[in-house]
Amino acid sequence: MASLGINLDHIATVRQARRTVEPDPVSLALLAELGGADGITVHLREDRRHIQDRDVELLRGTVRSRLNLEMAATAEMVAIALAIKPDMVTLVPEKREEVTTEGGLEVARQLPAVKRICTRMCRAKIEVSLFINPDARQVDAAAEAGAQFIELHTGQFAEHHGNARNRRRELNRLIAAAEHAHSLGLRVNAGHGLNYENLPTLHAVPHLEELNIGHSIISRSVEEGLAKAVKEMLRLMKGYRSG
Ligand code: PXP
């Protein structure tokens, strides 16, 4: 069975909508671990739209499983990673205008820069994963860069899951990329857009070590918890007598 990394960015998105203290991704990381999560993943974006520096610092001190820091390949983020020392960094492309990470990292196009980051992380004993599209050219570049892991972008697979022919095509791309990566000695993770419906189909992809899942698990936790939260508020409201 592959291990499960829970992406907590969406919890921080709700908190940042009010710039308040709840819900707190740091305390909820503990609950995710209690639920059996094998790792906690957070994306510290350049614009700090959800996860904040404080979250990453506190998570480093409290996460008992594995902390995976998603980040852009920039000097600022490299300095933060080297200071905080997560167990792993996942390099992702980042655009200010995107709602979520849209495509995979163009490793082939920025090979020297990615190579330098891999070397620096390796010296600091931080593992590196590269979030890439299921594409042989990117897999080759990831191996050449010296990363230990790739994370296959499953966004297209998730998007086309409803159509049998397109689903098969995207699944084949993932299978081919995972096999190719494995043959080059890369370890293989996957993530983006995975949910309770499309996950069983992904079992056809070989060599997967870890799946990173955020939105669908956080959504499910809201669905499961809302009735209880409403009941609790109603219980408090019972104390009120008008007039
Ligand atoms: N992996 C990476 C590299 C991501 O950027 C994201 C989204 O933040 C995920 C996994 C999780 O995606 P989702 O929230 O759609 O499960």
C-alpha cells in the first residue's frame, strides 16, 4: 500500500479568509496523524495566500510523521527550507494568478538551477521530489537533476476521469512515466485532484510510494463534521432568553 501525505493548505485558506487563528493547520496536522496520515504536506507560496511561515516553523516542531514542504525553486524558498529542514521538499511551478498548481515543473528547461537545489538539499539531508507531468522528457531531467523522488501530476487524470477513453489515455501516461522513472532509479509519488471516486483507478499505476491528497479529504472532513458543529452551537444558544 502506498503511504498517504495530507495536504493542509486548504485549512489555511479558510483561516486566511478571516486572517484569524482558526482553523489551525498545525493542530489539525496532529489529528491527521492520529487518523493515520503518513506525512503532512504544506505549500508555502510566494504570496503567502494560505500557509504562513509560522505554520511551517511550528509544524517542523510538532509533526511526528514526515514533513513535506512544497515550494517554488526560488532563492527565498531554498533559504527557508535549509533553515527549517523539512524531511522533504517538493519543487513545484508557481504562478501568482493560478488558483492551484496548474502544471508540472519544467525541469528540462531549468536543469542547472534544479540541479543546484538538489545538491544543496542533499548536503542538508533533505530529500527532493520534483512535481512533474507524466512525460518521459521531464522524468529524464528529474533523474539528471539528482532528485530522489518525482511526484507525478495527476491533475489531468482526475480531470478526465469521467470519460472512459480519456481516462485510459491519462492512466497510460501515468503508468509509462512511473515505469520509466522506476527504471532510472527514481522513487515515485503522485498527487493533485485525487479523490474518493478516482483513487481506485490509480491502483493500476505501478511503483507509487506516496500519494499527496488535500482538497477531497479536507472537503470530506467538513461534510462529516458540519452537523456536529451546528448541534454544538445550538446547544450554546439554548442559554439565551429574549426580553
Ligand atoms: N501535490 C502537489 C504538488 C500539489 O500542489 C497539490 C495541491 O496543492 C496536491 C498534491 C494536492 O492536490 P489536491 O488538493 O487536489 O488533493
